[in-house]
Amino acid sequence: MAKEMRAQYEPVAEIGVGAYGTVYKARDLQTGKFVALKNVRVQTNENGLPLSTVREVALLKRLEHFDHPNIVRLMDVCATTRTERETKVTLVFEHVDQDLKTYLDKTPAPGLPVEKIKDLMRQFLSGLDFLHSNCIVHRDLKPENILVTSSGQVKLADFGLARIYSCQMALTPVVVTLWYRAPEVLLQSTYATPVDMWSVGCIFAEMFRRKPLFCGNSEADQLGKIFDMIGLPAEDDWPLDVALPHCAFTARFPQPVEMFVPEMEKLGAQLLLVGRGGRGDDVGVRGGSSNNLA
């Protein structure tokens, strides 16, 4: 940690280690309040910091201006050059006690009350609507990236894979943690902001189940588990020039949501399937649109 960062923040405990950096709980020595420090060691080149790091900082600084209640707040940024080829970037966030995964793990049987799930989802979707309204697709929504304060306030976090979206933009295929990845991403087809809504559906079901809905161990296995529930789309609806052909999967038909999420009430099941237009017999993936799949 740079000298000026050490003078202001005292690390207390390691919170977690992810693909993009280590996160620490720390105390702000000036205010006495806790913050979260995300330390990212990045390889620099002739163009400076990697695009993903610059992207996260730029997006968070842009969002900070609005101070949305359901978006984690970026408080400070510090970059320290360690070597000619490596730079350490420290992002200082407001500290939140737990993520949604921890929150669900701590919930005693039989699970969260329906009214609590409704409240969490309302806040979650409010934050996501704010992102999408600002042309930002998160691309890595999962319980670990949804923070829940001690008072029950939801805050979306970890924008390392997020980016500003436009209709003409080419988007990278390897995004979103596997279990929450939309079919068009798994197939490496074109995609847009609806991929976030697919993740929302997976997380919504997980709030009832208290375990992930689709737990694949590869792209093909993940798609197979998805098709076990929603059925295999018709070959005519299969997108062209994708990683996996239609013939790689055996025919199967849509199954009731209750088979996979027995804890969910009827209205919740209808909401989960609303992106499919309420039609269990016509689930398409043509053109990479998750409007038919979310």
C-alpha cells in the first residue's frame, strides 16, 4: 500500500480474493469508519493500465455522480507503480457487511419470507435499471456481487466486467460467472443488456432455493442443465456460427418451474418465466436475444 494510503487506511481483515483482485476491510483513520479496499495488481504496457481496470474506475466515477442507493459507492482511487511492468491500483469503496450469498447462507430454514425476497428483488432491479438506463451492462451479476447492508439495503458491486453498451459494439464472449451466464453468452453469440436479466432470473430462483439454479461444469453442461428446464429450442431458432451446434444436445421438453424451484409460489414462477412470453413451447435463441430466455 502506498505511503499516503497507509497513512489514511488501516487494514483490518481480508474479505475475499477474486479473479480481479483482493478485497480488504479497513478503517479510515480520519473518520473511524470502515471501508473496503480492493487492491488490483495489473500488468502495464506501453498503453498504461489495462482496459478492464480503467473501465471499472471510469464507470464507478461516472455512477458516483448520481449517488444511487443501490449502487456501491467509490470513495477514492490510488495507483502505485511497483515495477515498470506492474501497477497496483487501490479502489476505496464504502464497506458493506455481507454479500447476498452470505446473507442467504445465514438464513435459517425454511428460508427467506416471500415479502423479504420481494424487497431485495425490488432494490436489486432498481439498481440494475439505473445501470441499463445509463447504457451500462454489468455482465457479472451473481450473489457474491450483490451486497446487503445490516439494514437490508441492496447495493450492486464489482464492475470489473461492466461496460458502456451501444448497439454497434462488439462485446467479448467470456463474461459472467458460468452458473449465471445466459445461453447466448454460453454459445458465444451476440448479446446485449438482457444477459443481465438472465442472471437476475437465476438469482431470483436462488433466493428461494438457497442454492444456485444451474450448476454446470462447462459451457455445454451449463446449457444442458438450462435446456433440462426450458426445453431444447427448435433447430430453426438456433443461432448460426456459434460455438456449439444444435445436434450437440438431445431433444427435451420444457418442465414446470416447480420441479426446480418447489419453494416458489405460482406468481413467482410466472414472473421467472415472463421473459419467455409465458410460452413454454417456444423458447428461441435466434439472434442471441435473451428476451426469449430470461
